Amino acid sequence: MELPAYQLRIISETEATVFSVSLNDQRRINWERCASLSLETGEINMQGKATPPQALRAYCEQWQASIARAKKDNQPAYKALTAIGQLAEVAGKLEAPIDSDLFEILIWSEASLKDVLIANKGLALLAEDDQEKYILQGQHHMNEGQYSLAEKEYVKALEYKSNLDNVYSFLAISLERQGKIAEAAEAINKGILANPRAKKFLMRGAHYNLDAANLEKAQSYIKTLAKMPGIPGAQRLQLSRLAMRAEMKALGKEIAQEIVAQDSANEQALEHLVNIVASTENEAAVFKIISQHVKATPKVPKMKEWYIRALIAQDNLEQAYKVTKDWTAKEGQNFAAQFQLGRVSLLMQKPRSAARALAIADKISPNHAPTQKLIADAYIALDDLAGAMEASGKACKLNPQNANFQNQAKLITNLLLAQSNKST
């Protein structure tokens, strides 16, 4: 694009500011305010009261006519020009510097504006019988959240009988965004028929068909994807999740194990594998995975809990205590952190520390029966049987079917009876 000699900024319904445009010594664009233009009369007032040069007069006449035409025939474009000009005028006169967050918002707003303008110009240059025109128009509507309008453009694009896999995929996304799940699944299925080996379409097909309760179709796509080489780790993790949703637990676990074997530092994949094993096997199987793959305290909270539980199972209480203390020091109001600290403290025969941590946990989440059970254990160790009975009663009330809670309540009752008999 050729560098213009002048550029115009609309600042009100009746006035525009004109800038001369040039390149400085560093080849950067230099904007210099040189005149104001009346949009009503066409009068030009130069900075310093100089006489406007002929090139400036010609520029202003041309653009004044264009602006008047836009105001009459294309109100949205005219309003956009005015809004942009007024924004630039205000930004140029800010007395205080813009903070980083606001600056970032403005920069991305500018980038979005540029994309919209380029798309608009590009669409204007495409012929009416060009399939690309309808695809681009659909993408523009998608970007603006106008999904039903996008759907109509993609339907038109399908009439050209080419690029069917992509167009059906675009159509499927627009339908899914509108909540038309069955139609979205049908559209992506047609796209996959046009290109059966495209990984991105197969993944979308599995997702949409699961949402539409087309289980067999989703399973067939997942099986095909599982056999394909070269699928990146993040997408393989997504595939494992889809397999679990599609009642393909063995395959979901197998894929998760492969990801973790290749990258044990991938905590998302490891957490996913742990969740699978926890739901299909037992704690011991989870602890085995933790010991194999976790060499330092995890960052993911749920994995951190499992790590502490594994340390307890290994009787490594010192390390478990250190991890829980570090966790509570960083996140004092984290329920899981305080609960695990209380649990470890009890195992290390530190009932007072346990009671303090569990009291905080109880304050954060008051209706958690296991917390009440551990509080009762701490009070028993402190020989506070009244406090133990109160906490145990809460645990039993919250979960009356739990045999451990009921047994603890009986134990406390017996201890109270024994204490009473001693006093008599």
C-alpha cells in the first residue's frame, strides 16, 4: 500500500483534522497535524494560518465527498469512521499514561478492527460467484458471534460442490454454537465422508456425535484416530478423554498411559490417568502410578493430594508433613491443604497441630464429614471426649451410613462411660 501524503481524522459531525504523513529517518511513519477541515463548508484552516497547498485542497475535496456519501448511503461505515477518529483524538490528548492492562486492550481492539476492515475489503473484491466469498463471510460472522448468519453463508458455499470437507466442518461449528447438536453431528459426518483421514475432522466428529448421543459413530471415529500416528500430546489427551466418555475405558487408559510414558512431566495427562485408575481400580494402583512418575511436589491441587496420600501409604510421614506445611504456607485458605495437614499431623501424633489445621478446614468447608471425624480423633488424643463426641456426632449426622463414623461414635461413648466409672 502506497504511503499517502495526507490522512484525515473525523473528530465531530462537522469537523475533521488533517495530518501530513511521511517517513522519518528511522523509516517510521510520522504523523503531523497540519490543518482542520469543516465537513459542512469545506473550509480548510492551516496550522499557522498558511495558505493550503493545492494537493491538500484536492485531498480534502475528495475525502469530504467520500464522507458525505458514506453518511448518506452507508451509516455503519460513517459511524465507524467517526468513532475511530474520536478515539484517536482522545487517546492523543491523554494527560495521564495508560496503564498496561488498558493499553493491551486498546492494542488488541486495534488488531481486531484491522482484521474486520481487511475482511470487509477482501469480500468486496471477490465476485458473487466465488465460493471463497461465502466462506470468508461466514468466518466473519463467526468472529462476530453471529452464528445463524454464518450458517447461511456456509450453506451457500456448499452449492459449489468443492472444498466440502472444510465447508461442512465450518457449518458444523456454526450449528454447534447455536445448540443444534444433531445437525452439527450430521454436518461433520458429511465432512468426514469427503475427507475420511483428516484428524481434526475426526476429532470434531467424535465430540459432536458424543454430544448428539450417536455413540457408535463416535466410537468408530475414536478407534480410527487411536490408530493414527503423529497426533500431538494435547490432542491425544483429548482423544483419551473422548474415549472415556464413549465408554471405551480400556482404550482411554491405554492412550493416557502412552502420553505419561512419553512425558511424565505432563501433569494434566498424569492427573487424567490417575482419575481413570481411581475410578476403575483402587488406591494401591494409583499410588503405584504416583511412585513411578512423580518425582517432585505436583502443581495441580488434586495431584498434590494424591502425592500426599501416596507418601502416607509409603509411611513417608516426614515428607508428607513437609509438603502439607509448604502448601498451607502458600495457600492458607485452601481446604485440601489444611485437611491433609491435619491428617498427616494426626499420623505423626501431633494432635494439637492437627486440631488447628482441621479447625481451619472446617471453617472453609463446614459440612465435610471426614473433617469432623479427624477432629474427633484429634480430641480423643487430647483427652477432650466432650469435644470428640460433638465432632463425631456431626460426622454421623452428615453421613449416617458410614460404618467408620458409627464405630468412632461407639468408641467415644465407651470412653466416656469408662471415664464416668473411674470418677465414681
